[in-house]
Amino acid sequence: MQHGRFRRVAVGLSGVLAAIGLCTIGLEAVPVMAAGALFDSGPVAFTAAQAARGRASYDDSCSSCHGAHLDDGQFGPPVKGALFRAQWHDQGPEALETFIATRMPPAGPGALGNQTYADIDAYLLQQSGELPGARELVAAVRNGAGAAGGPGLGGNVRVANEDAIYRAAQAASAATLAQLAPVSDAMLRDPPAGDWLMWRRTYASLGYSPLTQINRSNVSRLAVAWTLTLPVSANEITPLAHDGVLFIESASTIEALDAASGALLWQYVRSLPEALHNGRDARMKSMAIYQHALYAPTDDGHIVALDTRSGRLLWDQPVVTAAESMHAGQLDGIPFHISGGPIVAHGKVIVGVSLGVNTAGGDFIVALDARSGTEVWRFHVIARPGQPGGDSWNGAPVNQRYGGGVWTVGSYDPELNQVYFGTGNTYDVGTLLLPHRQHGTSNDALFTDSTLALDPDTGKLDWYYQHFNADVWDFDWVFEQSLVTLPVAGQPRKLLVTGGKLAIFDALDRSSGQYEFSQDAGLQNLVAHIDPRTGRKIIDPALTPLPGKKYLVCPSTMGARNWIATSFDPTSDILYVPLFENCMDYSWVARSPAEVAAGGDDIRRTARPRPDGDGRFGRIEAIDLQTRQIVWTHRQRAALSSSLLVSAGGVLFSGAHDRTFGAYDAAGGQPLWQIVLNAPPSSSPITYSARGVQYVAVVAGGGGPLDAGTGVMTPELITPPAGTTLWVFRLPPAGG
């Protein structure tokens, strides 16, 4: 099918497959056979209409490799005729169907949808002489490893040349996977220096690495080690690294790679319903590892557990019910998100779920048993009447309470046995601003724009802190919860530091949620005053929303900061913050309670530059959290697009909308190295070690809403159409 999946890999399993597998519905050289029935098992049911649909899909997705006539392609082998029959006649229809659905197209295995694959299969059958009938070929849902040989090689696919080189590659892959140690609770608490086991590397969500091989004195020599084209998705990807194996998820595909060479070790391809576009719109920030299991969210509202050594499916658990899924999808056309990714704490896989802007009262955090996938508890973010916080919704009934999305990975303090999640804003202004028959105690809208501290074993709410009440501007506080230790009144205190879109960062005592202090980056005009005792934000009265009135509000709903994460260096107590200088024209349209209950968005906003701006929108700020002083600031034209990454080598990494990925001196902010990638690196970079070498990895390929929103300010930065690509860097070998 479509050509375009290229890898730079060492000789081994992926090298063999790269040589034969760019477009490989027909895999091996076999003797020419006489024409006849395609399968020994007999005819396969399909209809003429289905074959016609399949032809259209083939023309769109397959002809560039295999040719318009199925046997005249420049890149792929024939998919009709004697050679094709010889390849598949004794393997059976299931083998062909599985191969197509899990291996094609090479640039996005599983990306076409179950029904489309069945239609293409019907077309190939028709072109091989099979006769259509009255029943369609059923679209089978096939999930599982099986694309790359070794432990993940599908048993129905024969390999062309099992020679000594192939066997050596198989053995090398097997050895790499066999040496994977189980990830214990102790390892999650204190990961090996060369591993990256969760979104921000550790439970504390600092985005800090203790590795020093790449440092401020040599980072200018950083060079490309290898690259890998991934199935196209909306990115936000974070690879994970463990014992020399890199794990990555893009769209509906999860892969295990040799972290030093990029060789593909196994691949899991998930078939998704047609309506979900098979993961192309998915934004999944991370996965999690525990024992020998890799836990990953899927775009159809499930969590899957895969064996890290083989890609074998261990369990598959839906966390979004069918009713929730249908409600979210039918009303706003945007399915639910499990875009944050899971964290594993106390043997529980814990993840936040956002059901979309029109699903009232639905967003939640859920915990699954790590061994079985069984749901253990579920915490609903939107407080119900009669519950604590239930009277904080302006008297609105549950069917008019929206928001509180949980779309960032949580943090965990093993000593306190608390997991921490941030939450988003309300999705409908009318809920909080329109009068209601019933009277609520407040319109604070709990638990939106809050930090929630939960018991990982029970889901019990230990404490909460609302950073921003009655948020009708779309200024989420849903981002990373950095767990730091800082001196307060001369004594070390365990704090939680987190900031919302306003780029105001609050520090809380993480054992109790007690407010300690705030740090305002100075890019907002909405909050006029912060109560020094409670941290409550007091809004400028002149900006109190009135229906139909336009206001200049800074920042825009893109935020002065957004999901791209900060980094914190625990050796210097410096917090590195990615910022975006922008404002918006804001207004809202009053709607009736019935219209609010029907769902929708009553905010009108248009992003614009700051009135005092100078055309530079991207900004990195280094803040000393002990002194609360700015250490250095770097400003540039292009908005930042990646999370930050700081290392013990004194290097800070960052990516931007102009497709650059660069390194800065963490102490002074001086640029040290830069490279231009194929697309903006809208993701979270990591650094890891494999075979004694330190690597830096980042995924390039925009596609999320932040890319579009920040790009409005810099229209000259035209991002070319580009695939989603994993870039891996290292220092040149000694003498190289």
C-alpha cells in the first residue's frame, strides 16, 4: 500500500524487513503456479458492491505502491496473478485479511479502519478470480502484535529468506527483549539514571534527567543517530525507555525499538471504529510501565496492557462506557480523550478521562488493577448535588455542568500515598453566569481548575485546592503537578507546584493542600490581586463578563502556558517555564438554560498579539523557586511547541513552531545547539542511555490544537505537510 515508512536501522530484523517490507502484500519469491482459486479452503463471501468500494479505497491508499492494475507498481509486489496466488493459496483468507489489516499501509498500519480493510480484501479477491455473492465479507476487529518479526511476527506470514543473517537478527532481537527487567515499585520510585519510565521521567513530574554524558561543553556536537517515521497522529508523544528498549505510541500503533539502533522489535496495531479515523486525531501524551507490562490508552476509550517482551496483549479494558462514548461522539463530533496517559501507583493504573465539551458531568479519573485491568474506583470531577462541592454550580442541575477535563498525566508521592491530578475549566459559560431557579452557595464550579489529591487505593479525595474559581475564560489548571522540596521559613517543605494557562504558578503543601505562595509570569491582565493567605485570585472588575460585550483579555485561550510541560532542576531549584505572549478579544453570548443543556460553546474569542508586544511570542523563563526571582529569560519569534527537558549536564532542551529543536545553557540561557526538523516537535523530549551512550529523543509532527493556535501569530512560518517522525540524537562516537 502507500509507500513511505523509512527507517535508519542497524542490520538485523528491521534491516531485513526494511528490505522486503515497504510495500509487501506479496512477501516472498515462490514458483509460478497456474491460475485457479485463490485459497485451497474454497471461495470467500463478498459482494460486488463491497468490491467496488474496495477498488476506490485501493486507488486511494494502495495503488501508489502496487500499481493501478495491481501488478504494475514501482515499489510493491503484484497483488494479483500467479505469484500472488502462490503466496496466499495455502495460508487461507484469514491470513491475508490479518496481514493487510495489521501491516498496511506501511506509513500507518491499521490506519484505514476495519470496514475499509474488508472492502480492499474483497476487491483483491475479485481481481484474483473469486466471484461475488450475496453476503459481504465481514470486517473483523483484529488487535495484537504481529508486524515486525521476532516475538511479534504473525504466525501466518512466511518470511522470504530465513538465512544466517535473518536468524542472527532474530536472535539479537530476542536477546534485547529477554534482558528487559521487570519494573518494580522501587524502580518507579527511583528509576535507573538511563531509563525514562513515565511522562516526566519520575513520579515527581520534573522533566529532569541525572545523565551527564551530554553536557553544556559538548552538546554543540550533537548529531542525528537515527530516525523513524511513525503513523500520523496529532502527536504530543513521549517515548519511554527501559533497559535499552524504546517504547512509543502513535495513532493506533505501539512499537518497541532497540533504543541504540532504532531496530523494530515488535509492533502492536489496534483496529479502531471507522468514526475514530483510526487514531490520526489522537493526542496521547504517554504510556506507563510496571513489571513486564506496558500500559497504553487507545483512541476508542480503552487501556491495553502489553507484554514489554513481545507486544502480546495481556488485557484490554474499556474505561469509557458505550453510553458515554455515544453521547460524546454524537453531540460534538469530537470523541472522548484519554490524552494524558496513565500513571501506575500502588499496583493501580490511574488515568484521567475527558468526555468532550457536550458531555455533562462526565469527566473522571479511573483506576484499574495493574494485573487484571479490573476497574477499582472512579472519581467524578464534577461535583454532584448533595456531595461536597455539589452546591458550587450556581444552582445548575447536573445536565448543565460541563468540564473539569483531566488530560494530563498525574503525579504521585509514595510516602504520602497520594496521586495528584489537575483539572480543566467549565465548558459552558452560561452554567456559571446565567440565573437559575435553584440557588447555589457559589458559582465556583468544583472541582474545575483544581488540584485533586486522591488515595490511589480507594479513590478517596484526601484534599483539593481550587486555583481559579468560576473560570468562564477557558483558563485550565490541568497541567503537570511538580513535586518539589523547598525551604519555607527555614525548614524543608514538600510542596506541589503547578501553573494554569494564566502562567500563575501556585505552591501548595502537598500533604494538606495548604496554600504557600504564587509566582505570576506577568503575561495576564485578568487577575488584579492574589490573596496572600489563601491564594484566591481576584478578577479585575472591569473584565467581569457581560453578554455581548467585547473585552481585551490576556492571554488568549491558548494560554500564556499550555500543555507543554515545565522542567525543574532539583539541584538548583530552578523551574524552567515555556511561555506564549498573546491576548484575545473575548465575548460571550447568553443562551437559555435549554440551550446550555443541549451543549455547545457560548464563548467568542479571537487571538491577537499583546498591545505592548514586539513580534516575539515564544519565551522561556528560568525562575528560582527559592528566591522567586527570574534567573534568565529567552525570547524568540516562534512559539514554543515542546515540553522542556533539563539534565544534570547543565543543558535545557526545547522545540518550537518554526521546526527547530535546540539546547540552551541551563544556568544562563545561552543557545548552544539547534537543528531544523521535518515539522514542529509538538511533544515531550526525553533523554536515556543505551549500551553506555546517552541519547536525546523527540517526536516531530504537529497536528494538535496548540499548533494551529500559536501559528496564527506567525503566519510566515508555514509548516510543510510532514509525517510524524521520531528523531534520536547522540554525540559522535570517539574518533568519529
